Amino acid sequence: MKNRTKAPRTGRAPPSTPEATSNRPPGRGTANFEPQSENITGNCAIEDTSKQAVVELMKIIRNQDYLRQLLSSLNYNYKESPLSELSNEDIRNGFSKLRDIARSIYKLESSDELPNCRTSCRKEHSTEYYSSIPHEFLRKPHPVINREDLVAKELELLTILSYMKDMGEDITIGDEEVIVLSRNGNEFLHVERYLNQSHSDGYRNYEVKDIFRIKRRGEAERFKSFQSSNSTSKSRLLWHGSPVTSYGGILSHGLRVAPVGDPQSGDLLCKGIHFADMSCVSTEHCHSDSTGGEALLLLCEVEVGESPLEIFSSSLKTGNVTNKSNKYSTFIRGRTGPTQWIDAADIHESLIGIEMPDPTCDPSDTSYPYAPSNYNKYICYNESQIQIRYLVRIQF
């Protein structure tokens, strides 16, 4: 590794030099988990620990114990159908059966008006769903999926399985650029502050293990194209949480709108991609109880628009309602949220023009005390609205 002198601490990262970018990792689908010093830039010198940080990240993502515990918590029968035996066709069939159940719940078929028909149809569809996606319920029969919340839970499982199936032998972390931030740099400290200042008093601070600045090939161009096609643009720096075992697929292929690989189900099952301006909301989606408190969060630039559809609670039909309202994102108001927003350029110069909550101001009560949700939530329905900026490894 080349010797480097330590750069002075400033609020901005110096521009990368040609020498620092000429040897970037090859494109998608290649294994490049050991970044060379020439490929890493930042506002402070990168030490040998950068390589170890990436190695540790790979261990977390590929941890088979974490995988089994997560799938077990979601009642998936891993022993009967290991991921290697679960096909993409099985997952598509699962989405299809959930769509049929959702249609029954919303009474979209004439026969659904008859209680006996509704019950028998949902039972039949549930049985067919379990035949495609094996489940195991300890000392209990397989429940009939007859409520919206049960459909949503199974949709979460299928989304996680889809990301896991996307993880091949090779994982690409930011196939254009991956930078391990120095713990002493302003960029690291600003991201850490946003993380720990954007949760409620009931949460203790998270221990930040590593922060990676990530640039996925083609994502910036796709994002700019989406912005240019919409006259009312507003982007925010928001949190996203997923189980650690999903990140092989996420880092290689980006965040994807559920139902993954089954666009026909999108009219009823499109939950979109969820974000939050409070980190405690996103950590709830990490399933850290299956990983001994290990968790990964994404900090993303999200195009939410000047006037997203504002609602107080969501359902499986929210995506369809948003689309019919000629909106491309949904904003679910909560009782607590940021009081002021600032330009994210304080974190890094590449983030200029992106809004983020002012970390010097504590979250406070909103003017909506009767909102069902504790905190604000954002839902996007187009993958082009999202640009991954940072990956944060934390310990609860």
C-alpha cells in the first residue's frame, strides 16, 4: 500500500485525482472486495484497516447463521427448501398467490361478496402459496392468509428471498467506487451525527463500526434522468433498513421495488421502497434480533418531489393510489419529525442541493398529534428515484 500523508480535517473532501480514480474496480458481476489504495479517496488518509472493513462486511452479509435465524423468524422452512433449491419461479408464484389473496381481501371478484366463497378461496390460495414457499410453524397448523397485515408480512419475506437469490458468488460493493471513511474525518462524523441525532429519546446511540461511501455504476445518470423528466424536483438524504443478508443483492443490483420480478402484482402489492428521516424507523427493518445486534443501514439520496402524496397510514394499495394521483412518492406524516432542514453539502461536497434534517436541532412534535404513525415515512415506487450514497455498519 502506498504511503500517504494525512490530509487536514476540513468540512469538504478534496476532489479525487486521476491517480486515485484510474484503477477503479471493473464493472458489475466481478469480485472486487479488496480495494487498493489508489481507488480510495476521502477527506482523511485511508489506512490498512480499510481492507479489513470490507472483509468484515462480507462476513456479515454471507453469515449463514444470520441467514437461518432470519428465515426462521419469518417462519420460512429453510431445511425443506434451502435457497439453492428455491427457484425464481417459486418466488414469482408466491407473489402471484399473494396477489390473489389481496384481490379477495379487497373484494375485487364478484364471488368475494359471499362469505363462504371468500373463506374457501383464501384457504386455497394460502395452501398454494405455502406449496411454493415452504413454511414451518412450531406446533401450529399453517395459518390462512386472510388479512392485509399477513399479506404484508409474506411480501416482506418474498422481498428478502428475492434479494438473497440476487446474491451470487461475487458481490459488487459500489462497482464504480467504494470508499471506507476514516473515523477521524468530518464526513464520518457528520454521518454518525445524523444517525444518532435522528432517533427518539427511547433509543440509545448506535455504535458505528464502519461507514462506506458508495457509488454504483449508472445510478447517478439514471437518477439525474429521472429528475430532469419531472418539473418539481426535491431530493432528500434518507435512511433505509434491510436485513444484513439482503445486502448482497442490494449492493450488486441496487434497491428494487417489490414485488421483485413480478410486475403483474404491482397493482395490489406494490409496497414500494421505504425510507425515513429518523434512523430509528429504518433500524426496525433490519431484523437485528437475528444477528446479535449487527445491522446495516443505507443513507440514500431520494427524489421525493415537491408535493408527494401526503397520507397518515399506508396499505397494499397505496402505490396504486399514488400513481393515480399523478405522484411518484408517498409521504406518511408522523407525530415526531425534524424541525429544520439544511443542505447536505456539510457532509460532502457531492451532496450539495440535497436536503437533510439539521442535526443540531432535536426532532420534535409535529403539528399532527393524532397521526397514527410515530414518525415520518417516505415511499418511492421507481428505482430511478434512488441513489445509494452511504452504507453504515452499526451495532446495537
